[in-house]
Amino acid sequence: MKIKSLLLFAAIALFAACKHKPTGKVAITMTPEAGFGIGDDKPVPTSVHYPAGFSPDSVVYYIDSVRLGSKPDSSAFNIETKNLHMGMRTIMAKVWSDGQVYLGMTTFYKVPKEMPERLTFNVIAKFPHDTAADTHGLSYDNGFLYESVGDTTHGEIRKVDLATGKVLIRQRLPGKHYAKGNTILGDKVLVLADKEHVGYIFDKNTLRPEGTFTRTDGANGGGITTDGKTIFYDDGTNRIWTLNKDSFKKIDFIDVYDHESPVNLINELEYVEGKIYSNVYSFDTIVIIDPVTGAVNQAINLMNLWPFKDRPKTFNNEDNVINGIAYDAKGKRLFVTGRHWQSIYQIEIAKHLPQGIAAPDALPAPGTIPRN
């Protein structure tokens, strides 16, 4: 596998920002070659190479600026990869000799070992949905849906009765903020705003505004979810950021990858039994993501969830895509809807095709996942 130029630029930038600059004219190179890819948890052997006659005192190895260990010479140093996030990793070596330091650098990137398992669905039930709702986020709690809706002129959060589809309470976001994903955290509802580094906090029962929080990373608000301990949100790329649930301070991030490359257009998020579910925006696919590593383990093909033949002739199939995922943890129910859809679907994930859907060989693999 070859690394993309963006990854090389990132490595060069890190090299330039390093505290210790290369000294003299000693050229230090490293193996593996930049862009080396791994698809398993085996250790990556790395080593430095330098001109004949050069004698190091020690070689210190780092990964993403974190010190790993040292060697007295150019013998191989094994980098453990089992607990590494998916995506690019930068290896740096500081070669010390006579009180001076010389730098070597290379990169590799980690992807899941296997392609995502291909899954499909069965529809268990349908519930009414307001077709005027431009849905951008969906959550469930105790018989109610919390739905983020809006367009480029305004956004709002709604409390909706699941059984009837009736909007019980609605609360507009300040100004012209565009409501994106939402999630339930205790007795609060958190709502992201599009293209603004801000999130809004509402009382879960009344939807009364209670404050804001700042997102310091990511240009666009996408989806947001929580496991009750950590907040996860995306910025519409393949990156999911994590926040402290109490202080809203940034913790870390994961990059979402399948077995080949980044999975882009990550959007609406929902935490489901230890995994993060995300729709891939404008595709009939939900990917199931490991929240620790960013690996895509499974992909649900949602073609024909709302069959095209059943949609109004004037319906905008390009814009009004799947864009809402909610989970009832107590009842073990998964709900899916889209922008201006007429129904909310309760589905179960299936490994075998339901009756009436094309044979496996006729399905796209899996729902088509967009690349860089």
C-alpha cells in the first residue's frame, strides 16, 4: 500500500517542528519505507541506517512523538501495533553521537485486517414521520424521539412521540444556526450546529436552553453520540473526536478506516452496544465502527429500506437521504429515517437477505463506501 501525499506532508511538518534539528551532514534513513501499510496486529520492525564509519551512542525511537525505547545501534526495534488507532503513524528516531542528535523519520499506516462484514436488514415496524422535517440527527429516550431538523436559515430540536409522530415540543437554535446531530446525556440533550464551533445544551424534558459548549476541532458539525462516559462527534470527514462529558474538553480522536483506506463522509452517529453506528452521507450505508481503534467492522446495506418505487415522483432522492439513527437500549430497538421521509423504520440487522431483495452477488459491496 502507498501512502497519500497528504500523509507525507504531515510527516514533513512534524519533522520540521521537532525540537532537535538534524546536525551536520550525516544522512539518517529508516525502514520500513514511508507509506508501509499493515492490516494486522503484528509488530512493525524498524531500524535506522547511516553512513559507514558513523558511530551512534544510542538510537531513541518514538511513535507520534511518544517515546517507545532505545537501542545502542542500528539493530531492529519492534513497534507493537495491537492497540494503535487506525490511520497514519509517524516513526521518528533520534540518533545520538558525541553529544549531537541526528533525526530519521518514516511513516506507516494501519488498516483493519479484513473487509467489513456485509449485513442487510429486516423491517420490524414503521412509525409516522413528519415529511416537513429535514432530519439531521435522531435520538431515543423513554418513548420519545429527539430530532434535530432545519435548513440553512434556521434549526431546531424537537421532542416527538414515537408512536404517533406528533411533535410535542420544539425549540429553535439561536440565530440562523443549522441543527445537526444530537444525543442524550443524562437529563440533557446536546445538539451540534453546522459550520460553527459550538454545541447547544437543552433540558431533556422541556427543551429549555441551558448553555453551550465549544468544539475546538472540525470545521463542520456532523453527528454526536455518547456512551455515557465520553462524547463522540465527527466533522463530516473520516475523523471522530472525543470530549470529556463533564468539561467538554478534547480528549483524542480516531480515524475511521476499512480494510483499504479512509471511510469519508461519516455523519449521523449513534452508540449501540459498544460500537458506533454512522451513516455514510449520501450513500445507503451504515458503517459499524470500533470506538477505540476506528476500524469499520461491519457495513449495513440499506438499499430498498424505503423502496424507490414507493416514493413520490417529485421526491428529491439525491438530497433527502438516510440521515437519522436512534437506539432504544432497553428495548434493543434500532430506528432509521431520512430527510423528509414519511416513516421511521424499526429494523433488525440481518446476515441473510430478506425475502424480495436481490441475491448477494447482485448487491454492491457493501453499499459503496466513498474514498479519498
